[in-house]
Amino acid sequence: MSLQSEAQSLAPSGVISLFTVDSSSVGGPIMHFVMGSDNDGPVVFNEVEYQPIDVQFEGLETSGAGALPTPKIRISNVDGLAQSLVSTYGELLGCTLYRVRTYTRFLDGQPEADPESFYGPDIFRFERKTSENGVYIEWELSASIDQEGKQLPGRTVIRNTCLWRYRYFNRSTAKFDYSKAQCPYTGSQSYDINDQPVADPALDVPSRRLSCCRTRFGEKNPLPFGGFPGVQRVPS
């Protein structure tokens, strides 16, 4: 059963929210958890185990109108876990919170388990600690795009030039280096900057035109062109 079919079902299974806190930016761990109030034990989705933790979330829902949400998260401080994180990793400020939602029907171990069926991820950042006591610690979050310096669109729209990083031929190893490549071309044939076939792989250079994609992937095949050939200039 697909995600859409389950959502439209007259008797859908329960919706479950799965959270990941990535504190690697401050030297901390990546933690996966599910709300302990909804689950007595851990759950597994896409081979990742989410531990139950007593948490409370407010304002995580987004809408198509109005200001972006400024949600809050409260993590139980009774067992000292939250206090330990704050003391060790600088209050988690700047760390990232991910939320995905799925139906219990699609969790690992279920007959219809499907790791591709989920909503999200919703991405938030820890902005500031707003409250701390013996019961819980509370943080205010911000949406991923609601941050200083963020611009939309995230990429510059250029019509006829592909901006993807291309593979690099390493002469010392006599092999192509794909470690930083964004273009998916891995063919054995090399082409020069004019899209002409060449025998020397060291001369393999992309023209960055749409013809570059057509030459490498085929005229009638899907082209992973990194430009925007469909855009047009709007008269002022």
C-alpha cells in the first residue's frame, strides 16, 4: 500500500513522528528518538532504531500562509540526559532537528514495511534555550530556511550553463576521481570541450552546454543537465 493510499484509507494506521538530533556540528552524537508518550519501546524505520524519550513539541506544524513557525521542544530532564547534552555540547545551539512522519504500517518488521513511505523531512535548528529546570529543558527552534543569510532560490538560475562538478582524471592513478563529482556520467568514452570524442581521458572536459549531456547520455534519454534551459527573460 502506498503512502497516499494509506492517507486516504477509511481506517489508516497510526501516524508516528520520528526525530533525529544531529549535534555533530558541536562535536556531539546523532540521536534518533520517538515520543515516549506514544511508544513504550523503541521503533525501527529504514533500519534506524528510534529510542523512546519523554519529549513535548509545540508549533511544529507548517502552513502555506503566514509567518514561518517558531516551534519549541521540551526534553525531560528527570534522568539527566538533557542536562548532560547541554553541559557537554553548549546547549545544542546551531544543531539540527529532523522530523519524518510515517504510518505504523510502514515501520520495519511490519508485513507492509516500506522505508520509502514517509512525509518530510521537516528540518529545524536549535536557536536558543528558553527554559531549564529539574523537569525539562526547552529550546526554541527555527525552520531551516528561516535563518540569516538564506535566500530563495538556493541556486542561481542560469539558462544554458550546467554548473554540476564534473569528474576529474588523476594522472598519477590513471583513473577518474568521482569524490566531488555531481555529474553522474561514468562512461568510458571521453569528450573534449567541443563535445568531440577523444582517446586521452586527461582531455575529458565538459562543454557545460546541453549538447554536453546529449553527447554523453544520448539524445532521447533523460538528461541530468544542471542548468535551466526552460527559463526565459521577463521584459521589464
